[in-house]
Amino acid sequence: MKILFIVPSYKPAYIYGGPIVVIARLAERLVQLGHEVTVYTTTANGKTELDVTPGKTVMVDGVAVKYFKRITKDHTHVSPALYRATWKTVKQYDVVHIHSWWNLLVLGATLACRLRGVKPVLSPHGMFCDYVLTANNSKKKQLIHNLIGKRLLPGTFLHVSSHMEWQESIRYNPKWKEEGGMVFNLVDLPGKDYARKDNHVFTISFLSRIDPKKGLEILLYALARVQFPYRLRIAGSGEADYVRKLELLAKELGIEQHIEWAGWKGPEEKFPFFAESDLFVLTSLNENFAIVVIESLYVGTPVLISNNVGLSRYVDDNKLGWITGIEDIDEVAKQLTVTYHDREERQRISQQARTVINHDFNETKLAMDYVELYEEVKG
């Protein structure tokens, strides 16, 4: 099968976070299954450009990638060259898979598909969630939807990675109830064992981008109300002013002595970091998927996550951790206390989680599920 991915940015533009990794893993696994995957993307790398030759196809880990020059340096990623290439070649592919939404790059590519009579698969990667719509340029997004989006969305086939994303997305195009499907994101798991240990002090971990969206303030306020000994290890990086704000909050709450700022953890460091923890906590305001949840469970560390995390239903259905609301700090503190005292349940999860994750997140199996979804689009 000849498959075209259209995405605003592609690796090595890791500055854009998790979606870059997820999209690349899928493209690479599809190639390993014998499919021909081409990626149309831009030279975007934040406010700078990747050091690549625009318009030239290069092989990136087995995937044919063509980086097109963009004429804007912001999140709109406008690229007339990519639009022209899409128009000329889109009918040469069996399936077109478009990633993201709300930027002019993707809207233009979707319009080109529409005019050429091609129905693409659309993976919004959480772009239809309430948090994204209200936190960033909500009026602009509503205008874009009314002028362009609501006319383009019915001509696409929806792909989502969680039940939460499904419910959020179909509000924007009810037609997707009949023309859409859910397949988990691929997660890069190392295939090795990590030794777990009993910590003298109950050790809670956080690993992600340090950003207001991640709900760290909520976690700090909740920990200030618990009555058990703990250590909180925060791994990640963020804006210096915001990190300093969190440090000051911890001091005001009188809990700074319980907190370790562990810095950023790369691929080789994060799994041992998870394995050294008794509990991973993510009290995010919104997460479309949250790869870190799967990574933590893979090494046997139970999770406590907010009901705004896309994988919350999966965790609850498979009894792999605890779910909490975040509107009431006392509820979060209560759930933290429950996890601390339920040592037997934490041990059970530690023993069983990896088997569940290995089954549900087998990359070959998931890639084949994507192929089935593509076949459905082809009809």
C-alpha cells in the first residue's frame, strides 16, 4: 500500500513534543510491514528551521520524507510548495493520512485533497479538546471552523487514539460516528527489564514537560494536605519563570524538603526513573493520550491520573491504577492517600502491568490495526 502522511513537522523537530515521536513510530512500523510511506512536512523547528534541503526527498529511518519550505515562522506553517506537491501527487497514493488541525498547513492540504476527490484519514491529536480550544486563540479557531473547517471535516475519515478524544471530536462532525475509528498510538518501549526496589520513603514521580497544562500546582496543593511521608521527584523541563513559580509555591506550602527536581530524562534515563518510583502521578488539565502513562506501567509502576487524561478509561478498565477528578484538591489528596495505604494493590499492578501493556501496545499489532483502518477508508 502506498501511504502519504501530511504533517506540519517531523523528526528531528522534537521541540513539538510527543506527536512527532508517535507519527514517526507509525510511519516506520508501516514500512517494516512492507508498505511504502512518504511524509510531506515542513522545515519547521520552532522559531527556526531544520537543517535540511527543502523539496528534496531524504530517507529518515526507512521513511521517505520531503521537507518543504514554509513562509511563516509561527504555528500556521504556511507552505505553498507543500500545497502544490499535494495537489499534483495526492491521487498517486492509496491512502492519505493527515495529522493535526487548526493550522493553515493542514487546512490547505485537506482542501487540496477535497478538490482532488480524495478522502484523507484525519488524526487531530487532541486538537478538538476543550482545553486547546479555550486556552489558545479560541476566537480564531472558532472563526476558522465556521469559515473553513466545518466544510472540510465531513470529507475526512476520523482516527483517534482514546475514547475521550472520540467524544471530543464527534461534536465537531457528527458524521464521524459512521466514518471513524480508534487505534492506540504506538509507544516506543525498550524491550528490557528494569529492576524495581522498595523505597524507604513512598516515592512519587512526575515526568513530562513542565507546563501549566500538566497540573503540577494541583499535585503540590494536594501533597500539602496528606498525612503520610513521601518524596516527589519531578523530571522534565519548562520555562524558567514557571519552574521558579512552582518552587516558590512548594516553599509557601512548606513541602519543598520533600521535592527533588530531577531534570530532563532522555530515552535511556526515563525508564529507570519510572522503575525507581512507587507511583507515577499526572494530574493534567488535559492530555489527549499521555505516552508517559504507558511507559510507567511498562516497568510496573502504578499510576494515578486525572480524569482529563485520554488513557484514564484504559487505566480504569484494566485496573492499572487510580483515577481522580482535579476540581477538588481534597479529592486528589484522598486518592493519593488511598494509593499510599493500598500496598497490596500496588504490588499486584507491578506484577501484572507489563503483560497487559505488551499485549495491548505491541507495535506490529497496532500498525496492522492502522492498515485495517486504511482499508476501510479505501472501501
